[in-house]
Amino acid sequence: MALYSVIHLAPDELRPALAEARRVLRPGAPLLVAVHLGSEVRHLDEWWGHRVDVDFHFLTGETLLGALGDAG
């Protein structure tokens, strides 16, 4: 299960991360992925009263499906 975890990866990190998920899953095992749909990157310096340095990469369905397909 990858709930809102791949949204923190840069675009060039997405395919290798999904390939690694495939490597550790049993053949035929499901992978549940949740993302924010879109094409923007949101950066936060503050979150819930705490200083942070975090990016949220919104993904298009096409981008995510392509990366999943490439990962097998």
C-alpha cells in the first residue's frame, strides 16, 4: 500500500520507486497507490504550526499509469 507516499518523489524518482515496489511484491500481488491528481508541485515551509521543507507532486493519471506500466 502506497497511500500518499509517492507524491513526495520527484518525477525521475517515480519509476525506480515503483519498480522496487514490484520487486518486493509477490507475483500477482496487488499494489494500492493513492495520489493527488494534477500536474503541479506544492511546496510547504510550514505545516500545522511546524517548520517543514516538503514538496507534494501532483500526478496526472497518464503519468502514474505509465510509471506503473513501466514497473510491470
